[in-house]
Amino acid sequence: MTDKKLQDVVIQSRKSWGFADEDHMLLICGLAAEVGELATAVRAQYVYNKPAIPEDDKSSLKHEMADVLIYLYALAEKCGVDLDSAVLSKLEINNKRFKK
């Protein structure tokens, strides 16, 4: 990856896949579905102690986490939010709030 922000890379990739015109509701529903898939993967591996899904499987824990982030970046873009800056700002707030 170049020095481009990850959010820009995600948005460009989604455009090349034909997902440039999704509305807010489609994105939030997609995000919710991906969070559900992530929860299922975590529960299977860490609660029910099933063997981990191989990392090259599209439903592996790392890929489910990536899917959540991709949808979150897309929703942030649609809402005009620079997610990287928002996270850094929120970390500063939380550091002041929770730092011991």
C-alpha cells in the first residue's frame, strides 16, 4: 500500500467492485450483518472451542474483522467522516478519561 489512507484505498476498491452508490441503510445493514458473522466466528472459536477456521478461508476471524472494517470505512465515507482522524480524536478523549 502506498501512503494513501486506508479509508481511501477501501473506497476506491469498493468503487471498482461496483459498490459506489450504496445508500446509508444498505451500508449500515451490511455492517450489522458482518458484525454478526464476526460474532459467530468468535463464539465458535473462543466460546465453543471449535477448531479455528484456516486463515485462507473467507470466513476466518481475520477476514470477518476486515469485512467489518471495510463496511465501517464505507459508511464513514458516505457520512463525510474521516475515520482515521475520528479514531485518533476519540483515543485522546478516552486517554484523558480513563488514564490512571
